[in-house]
Amino acid sequence: MSSKEAPVADWVTIPDLYRDPFPIYERLRAEGGVHWVPAVGRYLITSYQAVHETELDQTVFSANEQGSLQIRAMGHSMLRRDDPEHYLERRAWQPTLRPGVVKRHWRGVFEQTAERYLDELLAKGSGADLIWDFAAPFAAESLRQIIGLHNATQQDLQRWSQTLIDATGNYADDPEVWAKGRRSFDEVDAVLDEMLPWHAANPNESLLSQLLRIPGYEMPMERIRANVKMTIGGGLNEPRDVLGVAAWGLLSHPEQRRAVEADPSLWHAAFDETLRWIAPIGLYSRQTTREVELTGVRLPAGARLGICILSANRDERVWDDASAFDIRREVKPHLAFSKGVHVCLGAWVARSEIADVALPMLFGRLQGLELVPENPAEIGGWVFRGMLKMPVRWSSVVSSTAAAATAPAAAAPAAGLAPRIGIVGSGPAGSFTAQALRRRLPAAEIDVIDALPVPYGLIRSGVAADHGGTKSVARQFDRLFLHEGVRFRGNLRVDTGSVDGAADGAVSIDRLRSAYDAVVLATGLRLDRPLGIPGDALEGVHGAGRITRLLNAHPDEPAAPSLGTTTLVVGHGNVAMDVVRLLARDEEELDGTDVDDEARRALAAELRTIHVVGRSAPTAAKFDPVMVRELAGLSGVAHHVHGADLGLIAAGKDARLDAVRLLDQRRPRLPRITVHWWFGLTPERLEGDGSVARMVLLGADADAEVSIPTDSVVTAVGFAGDVETLAEPGAHQDGRVEAGLYTAGWLRRGPRGTIPDQRTDARELARTIAEDLETGAVAIGAPGLPAVAGETGFDGWRRIDVREQLGAAPGRSRAKLRGLAALLEAAADATIPLPEIEAEADASGGGGAPVTVVFGTESGGAELVAEELRRTLAHRADVVVQDLADVAPDDLDASRLHLVVCATYGDGEVPTSARPFHRALAALPELAGLRYAVFGMGDRSYAKTYSRGSELIDEALTACGATRVGEYGRHDAGGPVPAAEAAAEWADAVLTEALAPVVTV
């Protein structure tokens, strides 16, 4: 190996680490991040990169450390095991802690417990200690109930937790610490001996009760004991210390306290920033199983490592001003809950305890809460770090009833409100907002307004015409207008003018605001952003937005131009991939789509060469690897890659580079189309006499120009507003222009984000609007907007839909009507019979669509999602759940729709349990006729392999002839939305498309 030996940090002492480890860690990071520290007898891993790398491969960086202090202190728990033993125990612990159970059952317990101990704090009066008079008893009592230790007190749990934790971190080998830990060890065993028989006879929601009822698995007693002790340790000190440090951070930063009190949605941001700022579990151990290089440092086999989370979460190469407490900082994945297979099981419990309950209640009820300067708070620790004391005082107390009235609003309080809400724009942002508002405000009158007589915006006119799965979300939106009482008002243009200044036939924003209690602007951005280089106005330069609108027969677009024999696409994002794919596809590969054949032939009939140019290397490109692999599979297309080091990273370790490698292998002998992929080039200028003839670009060496001849250029570098844009894009990141006027989608955040991103944003915006209504910031009582001459309704769209489908050419799903006049004529044609509106599927009485949910999991998350899907889809489908570990390809029943929920293991691998299934697919069994949809679970901090496990399953199923349907769902473990919730919305959309009736008249 060419790596260096680890430097020795013999200047580090344990007392210094306990008092304040951060200056020490800052120096260690600056010196490389991997050191041998004699005082603690192990290598300390302090940089974010090195800590993250240890999470990627448990076969090298093992949790099963020989001579582990934690094993000595608590027994051999799952935290000190690797898979498969770890997985079995983790799965046994999960049922009580899964997000749905926390939400349905434990949150109510936490609220009652927090009320009790907050009242006890108040009884002690000003100067009470927030840690020992509230945070600690609240965390201990909550944990006591979760575990089911009814024969112990919360004081017992506090004593056990502290002494067991002290023993786990006893690097000084203090015999008194070991003695206290041993007494607690024995006391916990005695309590368990008494409680386990009781739980066997009295089933309940507690961990012990659920543990005794796991089908097909009986955990050995010594493992139950060890894991309960581990839970008592981490499950108490972590929420206690997060609560204490969060309160300290907010009380020490009054401007941030004011912000979170004004915007309750920031409680979760405060929770996560606290975990990043001062992680309660500051260090855990790993041991190398062989000699290995870690960030350039050679570690011997058997090396004991101290993984320093406190340090990694302060790495200045990841976070700006990393030592500061800042609840509004850019969200990046912290490591406080660990990563990979050992990600914290209690994360959702801690989030609910602290962000949902304790912090809002504490600051809501104790007015004027402040620290006591003459008795300052103290903090200590490095293996575990938290507040040692925190005396507080307050000026007044709000009753729990009054505090609840101003607490973050749940959906229920808004349910009875009946505002009138107008949403301008029926694309994904507008329709998802209508959907979220209908759920949040079921009594509201909601109108969705669009300038065209057809709904759904870019789903109809902007999304690639050959991606029916992405377009299928429109079926989900149909339910809004057919079954959920939302009204579509088409052919109704909104103007930026005043009430008296609107253009003919348009409605002004002022008039809308007087007609509706709340108005949401969700019109998106239509204008293609120009390149901003000399020559970008030459004839033959087209925006990608215009090209996709042409291929989707948008009524505002004129006739399509020819792109000539050679075109050059600027950009490596997903829009660029859509354009390249639509231009390069063989016509037969467009069967089943609604592409406008006339426009496509005009654009691409002569096309033989496509250049695709981007600034970045493949590893930093913005494309989705799934889309690039789809391009690699096109028939008759040869790909040539320029400017990329395809051997830079080993295969399987970077999904984008893997996809580009696949392109480079596709070279048919007589190609129809040749695609040249250029990486690391920056457009400098366009040249030509009136019309474009070539693009000149700069490479990494600024002096080296590259000239590419071309007949046309398609720019795919983003979108911008124009004079008709109703609000400044990105000016209102929270979606609130002012009370009563809101923005959604790209008007809210600027031109970024995918269709699934709009779903998440819509939920946040619905909460904001509901809160404004509940607090009286928005009054209810607007009269509504009377009918406007020429407007059309949803039945008009349904007539257009029927005519287009019945007019489809062979191999096409519809023939879109061109021009506004043709659309309006069809909308008004009463001779077009409307299909019967079918009742929504209801399988509650049995039957329903046959659906099989198969899951591939490493640490249990995908299994939990699969089980939640069984529950949430039960009213619509006959759902069967299967583990891919127990399924062979021949078991897949083509008569059933399969929903594949798959995690990613480690650094881009199929989960262990699903690998036999994946290997069996390599034999290419015939799966033609099988329909499936995919929901990938991953962690965006693994940027190069995010959701790769699901993609590998997807690729293998496609190679066997199966057909993927619906949207490709994804969930980021570090994001704000629970996986089960995201999966339920994804599955609902997939089923809506799969169950959609065929139009017959």
C-alpha cells in the first residue's frame, strides 16, 4: 500500500476531551482526520469523509469489536454485531419503534408525560434545573413505557442509564465506574425476569410485549437482556441531551428562538441542527477486520477505531461556520443517528419526543423562559455529551389549554374551516397543492384555474411524451375533480393587471384576491433560460422547453422546425436526457405514447448525429442514472464518450459513472443515430451567418477551444420567468407572499425540483395556509369568483380526452388536438358521450385489485414500508406482502401488479436479503407480461449510489421482459418526509394509473 502510517496524537488527554473536545477535533481534522491517540488506546476518526467511509463496509469496519467496553458494560447487543446477526435482532426491535406506531400510539404518551413533568418543573419554581427536573424524567418515563418496565420507576431508568453509559465510556478504566455499572446490569436482569412473563400474558404496544410475539423468531434471553440495556442507555440519554442542548441553543440565540416561535415548522429544523451541533452520542467504536487504507492512512488488521460523530458533524469542509448553532443553515446529512445498517432505531421516537412534543410545549407554556446568568449552564462529555446542569427561570406560565391553541396545528383543527381557495395553474404544483389542501381542509371550496381548457400543465405538455409512468400522476389528479369536489376552471387566464386593467378575457390577480380567501400562484416558468453567450440568438437555437412542448402538441406552439442532420444539446440534466431520448428513439419504440408524430418527424426526420455537451464530469452531472441507462438501451443508437475518465472509480461505486460506462459499450455496426457525449466543456460562443453553424467550447485548459459543427442547438440549461409571470420566482421560499397570497412549485423555489418534490412542497404549503386560516391571519368570507364568459370545466376536458383517445393512430395512446380553437370546440361538443364515472375501488369488503408488495431490506426499513402499504392500500386492493428473500422469479404472478420496495445496502448494493433473487434474474427468466413499479429507499448523502439497490433490481427485471409502470418513487432517509408516507402517496398514484378504465363510448 502507498498510504502513510497514522500520526500519533499523544498530546490529547481524556480530561481535555471531556471538558471541550471541539478544539482538539478541529486540530485533528486539520491534520488529516485519522490519528492514533494513546490516551484512549485507539485510532480517532474525526473527519466527515473518514467517518462516512467507515459506514460503507461492515465487513471491513466491524461493529463486533473484540474487548468492547460496551459489551463489557451492557452485554453483546445488536450495536456490537454485524449482519446477519445484527439484522435479526434489529428486525425484532422494530415493530414498537416504527414511525406509524410512534405517530398513532406513542406521541399521545409523550404528550401526557411531558405535561406531567413540566408541571413538576413549574412547581419547583424559578431556578429549577431544566435537565434534571424536566428533560431527564421526561425521557426516562417515556422510555420506561416504551420498553414496558412497569415494575421500575423513571428514577431507576435514569440511574441505570447513566451508570451503564459511564461504563461504556470508561476509557480511563475506573474500577468504581465498573462497579456501579455492574450493579445496574444485575438490577435490569432482575426486572426483566419479573416483567417478561407478565408481558407474555398481557399483550400490549410495548417493546417487550411485541418482542415476545415475533412470528418464527425467538430471541435468546441473553440477547434480550443486552439489547434492553443498550436501549436504556441510548434511548434515555439521547432524547434527554438533545432536549437540553436544543433549549440551551435557542435560549443562547434569542433571534433563532424568536424565529422558531413565529414559525412552528422550524421545530424539526431546530432538532436536526441540535443533533449536528452537539451530537449526544459523540463516539462509537469499530474494529478493522483486515489491513485497510482510510483517507490515505494505513490501518492494521484489528485496529480499534473511535468514530467521532461530534467531530464529523463540525467538519468545516461540509458546513460553513460549522461551530455555530444555526437552525436555518442549508440542510446537509448529519451523522448523529449514524448511517448504513446501524442507523438509529429510535430516531423517530426521539424526533417525536423532542420536536413534536417537548420543545413546543416547553417554549409554548413558559413565557419569558431564560437562562440564569448567575448560575450558568454547564456542558460536558465526549463519548456522550450533554448538559450537566441548566437552571432556568420564567416570567409567566400559559395553561396547557391555552398553549395548545397556539401550538403547531395538526390537520384536525382545520377540518371544520370552509374557506374559498383559488389555485392558479393546474400543473403538478397546483394539483398537488389542491390535493394537500383537500386533505388538510376537507370543507374548503377549491377552484383550480388554468389558461388552457386542458389541465395538468407540464404533465400533459412538458414531460417527455414517451414517459407514460411520469404522466400517469394525472390519473391521481383526476380523482380531485371527479370524486373530491375540487373544481377545474379552464380557458381562464389570470393577468398581472389591476381589477380594471386586466386584458380582455382575463381575470386580474386583484379580482381573484377579492373573490377567494386564499390564492395560490402555481403557474410555473415557461421561458427557456438563454445561454448568455455570443450568438445565442442565432436562428436554429431552440430551448428544450419549446422542443418538449412541440412533441406534446402544445396549442401555443407554431409548426416545428427541422433540427437538420446534426444537433447539439447543451446540458446534462434530466430535461436534456428527455430531449436526446425523444429525438434518438426508433419510431417503433414510441408505441403506446402520445407523442406528436408530425412534430417529431419535422424535428428529427433528417437527424443522424446528436452532441450532448456539459460542464461537469460524469460523477458530478445532474442526470438521473436511470435515464442514462434507458438511453443506452435504445436500439440502433451508437454512443461515443469524450472527456471522461471511465476508470476513475471502480464499477458499482458511482451510479452516474456506471451509466456512462454503459453508454460507451453501445456501438452497433450500422447505427441509425450517433450520440456524442462531451464532458468538461463550457460553451463559449455560437458562430454562424444568420443561423447557427458551430459551437465553440472551452475545456479544462481555458486556452484549448473545441469547435463542434452543428445545424441546430437545443439549450437545456433551465427556465426563467417572463413578463407574464405572476410572481418573482424564488422570492418567497416559504411560499407565503403575504397572508392570503402564496406561491407554489417553481414560482416558490425557482426552477428546480422534480414532480415528486412538488408533492412534498405542497404538503408544507397546505400547512402554512391552514395555520394562517386558523390564527385569523386570513379571514374567511370571500364571495367566490362568478362564472366567466368562455371558461370551461372538467367535463369539457373529459370530452377533449375522449376525442383525442378515439382519434389515436395505431400505436399511439391519443392524438392531441392542436390549437386552442380545436380544444374549445371539443370541450363544447355535447355529442361526445362522456364515460361513466366509476366509483372508486373499495376492497374493504374483500377483493380489489390484485397487488403484491415485495421488499428488499437490509436493516428493516423497506419491510416496514411494505407493511404500511398493506394497511394503506387495503381499501383499494387485495394486497400480499412478500420478502424478496423468500421469492424466486418463477413465483412472480403476472396477473398481479407488483410494487417493489427496495433499500440500498452500503455503497450501492442490492440488500443482502434480496441478492439471491437478483442473482436468479441474471439467468434471464421469461417475465414478459409482468407489470411492476419501483420505490427506491436510500440516503442522498451517499450521492454516488443513492437508491442504486432498487435500480439494480429494476434493470434486472427489465432485462427479463417485465414492464415498469408508473412513477419511479424514491425516498431520502435524511429528508423531512417519513418513508411510509412517501411510499403511500407513490403507491396511490401507481394504482390510480393501473386501475384507470379504458375509454369506451
